Amino acid sequence: QVQLVESGGGLVQAGGSLRLSCAASGRTFSSYAMGWFRQAPGKEREFVAAISESAGSTNYADSVKGRFTVSRDNAKNTVYLQMNSLKPEDTAVYYCAAGRIGGTFPYGYDYWGQGTQVTVSS
């Protein structure tokens, strides 16, 4: 069992930055691929970024490529999402997820955090 707790969300102006953190419980964090997803009101949950177990590979949605960076610190059981050049369309609840499969689809993840709100004002 893995429990995930996100933090770092908030209100920011367009063009600003935020760094989300996701702290995981358990001793097997390094065995899981980690992903970030987001869900805006009235929309389906969408993939944002993913990172492999050893951080050897990352993947990003086209909409955030070049602006967001995913990283992890396995010693701290934490995954991060650095978000720069934020746009109003980035407004959503952001979720981190852990899974044995990983990837860009929610079914690849077994555990989910409760989400953190990110609001970007224009």
C-alpha cells in the first residue's frame, strides 16, 4: 500500500511558477513509476508528466512540454512537478499517482493522491 500526499498548489498569475510535491509513504517508492495528472472542471482527467522508477526517463504532455519538469528523490520518497510559464489553461486539480506500469493513461497507476488545486489568473 502506498499513500500519496500532494502539496504546493495555489493561486499564481499567468507567467508565474509553482512547484508541486508529492510525498509517498512506504519503503517501496523506488519500485513505482510516478505520474502527474490534472483535471479541470467539466473535463476528464488528463496526463501531464511521468517519470520512471529510477528517473532514467520522463514523458510529458505536449501542452506542458518545455514548461514543466518532473523529478523525483527516491531517498526522500518524493516526486516533484516544477511548473513554469503558467497559463490560465493550466488551472486544474493536480494529482500524483504511483504505479507498476506507469505511462500516460490512468489505468497504469494503482495509487492516487487527493489532489492539489492550481489556479492561474490572467
